[in-house]
Amino acid sequence: MDTIRSRRSIRKFGDASVEDEKIDIILDAGRWAPSGMNNQPWQFIVVKDGETIEEVAGCTTYGDIVRSANLLIAVFLDRDRMYDGTKDTMAIGACIQNMLLAAHSVELGAVWLGEILNRREKVNQILNAPDSLKLMAVIAIGYPVERATSTRKALSEIAHLEQYGHPY
């Protein structure tokens, strides 16, 4: 619970490179996410090259965040492994959350970029991803320059007992 409660989206990173061992931990966490029928519908492309990062940065209005990171992980839904679009999309969300928590657990910062999906075809082209892969997110990762703070709604605002409108 401490990891869940203390993780924040980090949007500014230092210059230090992320060690391969930490990348492996993040990827491993992603692959252990639950998926319907254990179909594991994800594929990852790890981006460490500065020129490639710059090209990907050009695909989003949040390019400064992307440029600040020295590691990107593009997360794809593998259409060839799909069996149910909704369940597979939820599995990808669980996969990404696992990766964000793993990054935080090894003292890295990360942010889940979604707006970049508006240019998913261009990102696929840059990363030479086959048509069977649908970009679901790009995770920007690095050593955080600063830690953000956040709040959450009270459970009484979002949890209901038995029926909507009955406070939990």
C-alpha cells in the first residue's frame, strides 16, 4: 500500500541513465499483470536512443516530458493475441500500472502518456512496429528531479453499499 499511495506521475527527469537491471524489473512487472485466459496481449518496445526519443517527442504536445526522459517503454496491444477487446484493454491497463509501480519501487519516476495516441500511427512507424500492434501508451521513465503530491477523493464520495447512492 505504501508503494501505491506514494507513486506519482513524474514529468521531469535527471540525466542519469536507467540501468538495464531496472528496465528488466519494470518489464517483468508488466508481463505478470493479469489477463483474460492468460493471453498476455502485450508487447513492449524499449527506447533508449536519444534520436529515437526525439522523434517520439515530436508526436505529442508533451514532447518536453518525453525529451526529459532517457527511457521510454511503448506498450502495445498485440491484436494477434486478442480474444476480447474490452478484457484485453483492461489487461493492458493492469500491465501499465504494474510497470509504473515497479518503476517507483526501484526509485525511478514514470508517467503514463496517453495524448500521444493521437499520433499512434507515426509512433508505430518510428518504432517499426508491425500493423498487428496497437499502441496503447508510452511510459516515460527516468530518475525524478522532483516528487509531486496528490490527493484522492474520500471513499464516501466514490464507494456505495449495495446500490448507487447508499454510502459505503
